[in-house]
Amino acid sequence: MRPEIIGYLAATLGTICWIPQAWKAWSTRDTSGLSLPSNLMFLITVSLWLVYGLMVVDWPIIVANIFAVTAVFTIVAAKLKYK
């Protein structure tokens, strides 16, 4: 199996896991169970992975972290809006 396939599979699964949380936060407007510091740290983490992916031109890392940054940013925005 090609390494890129493993990378895209990991990227897809790692990103998809944040979509239900983002959807729930915005649809219910209930973010009481979410930790703002934890999600901010994760937002910084995926942002740095995106920068790294861009620097080394690694498409699985780039694609995964574009979606991850979007999903986690959505969660952070919901947490800030619906305190």
C-alpha cells in the first residue's frame, strides 16, 4: 500500500471526528461541556501542522489540516459566542 493512501486515510478520519462536535455546538448552542483552553491549544496544533505541511509540500497533511483548522475554529467560535 502506498504511504499517501495511509496519509489520506488518517487525515480523513482525524478530521471527520471534529465535524459532529462542531455541528452540535452550533445547532444546540450548548458549549458548556467544551473546554476553551483545550480547543484553543488544538487549534494552534492543527494550524502549526498546516504550516508544516505547506513548508514541506505534503498534501495529506495540508488537506487534513485545512479541514481540521476549519472544524476546530468553528468549535472555538461557538464556545466564544455561546458561553
